[in-house]
Amino acid sequence: MKAFILAAGLGTRLKTITDSKPKALVEINGIPLIEHLLLKLINHGFNSVIVNVHHYSSQVIDFIKSKKSFGIEIEFSDETGLLLDTGGGLKKVKWFFNDNKPFLIHNVDIFSNIDLNELYNYHAKNNSIATLAVQKRNSSRYFLFDKEKNLCGWINEKTGEIKITRKSSEELFRFAFSGIQIAEPLIFDNMLSNDVFSLVDLYLSIASKHRITYFDHSNSIFVDLGKKEKLIEAEKLIGK
């Protein structure tokens, strides 16, 4: 199985740690985030991975090579010249996903015990172009789904911004996105025309014509590692 690790972010919320290293190499219990994630992917049967890099990109590449790519195939998508955001980053790696099979997309700064095989198998039965891992948790931004689990929109509660992209006469349900998803190769035929865009923008742009659904893992541990205090929280969870 193949996967795409989104590791090109600047890690601005983790300054001053990321003043001298990329977010992917920030450590939990002495182990870099990207190593934690790669070991999890390998444990779940993923054996072919591509990682996008930008901030201190050579550090990430050198680290993975020093580990002999953890015994699997690992390629790199270098965004040093231009940070492409999550959607643009995916667009650039189309060439890697050439086996016509669903693949995983996973943010490097997410710590979770979500069962990736369960997510993958759930997607396989779903007849959707993408399945988004979500939770019922407090957030400022939510995806909106109808009772058939179709993505219908997005809301930012801080700004009041709301986007409805698929009409529904019924109540919409709010879920917080976990930065983890399974996508079909067909997604590449529906990319936005510009180079820099987010996966959220991509999903909203195609939700009216393609089924995008969710996988609720509210019972799983989930920590967004974007802030220093969250690194401490993850360390405590690992230590249990």
C-alpha cells in the first residue's frame, strides 16, 4: 500500500524549536515525528511512501536515508522553491500513485492511534473518491456532512465563514478533520488549476459531483502536534 506524508509545513506554531529544524524532525520522547509516523505506517502494511519537504528539506532527506528508509520504498517531493500547500503538494506527486489503488494521505504532525487498516477497508466499501478521518471534538473549523455521510460544506466558527458546496434539505452534521484520509487516484483528474491550494479547497470544489465521505474515529486518541504543549501531551500518552 502507498502513502503520502505531508511534511513540508513551516512549523510556525512550534517556534523556536523549528528555527533550526523542520517540523518533521521535532521529537517526542527522543524520536522524530516522521519516524513515529513511518513506523506506524509500516506496522499497518504501508510499504511505499512519498514525503514532501520544504523547510530544512535536506535534514528530513538525510535523516530518512540514515535510517536506510526504514526498509521500505521512500521517495521525496521537494518543494524547496515553492511551498504548495496540502492540495498543491498532492497534485505534484501524481506520478507516484500509478497503481490505480487507493492511498493514504497523512499529516506528519498528527499523533493518533487510529486504525489505518480499518480506515482503508472502510473506504474500499464506500464508493467514494475520498474518505476523511474525522472526530466529534471541539475545533474552530468543521466539515459539514449530511445523514448519508456526504460532504456538503465547511464552516469556520471563528470568522463565521461558511461554504456550502452540496445542497441538502436536511440537517448537516459537524465533524473536525484529523488530517488523515484515503483517496482514489481519480482525485488527480479533479485537481484545481492553480499550483498552490489546500486539500480542504479541493474537496469542497468537487463535493457536488463526487462522493466524499467520512470515517468517524472519535474514540481514538488524537493530538494535533502543532503546539509545544501538545508535544508534552503526546509524550505522556506514549509513556502510558
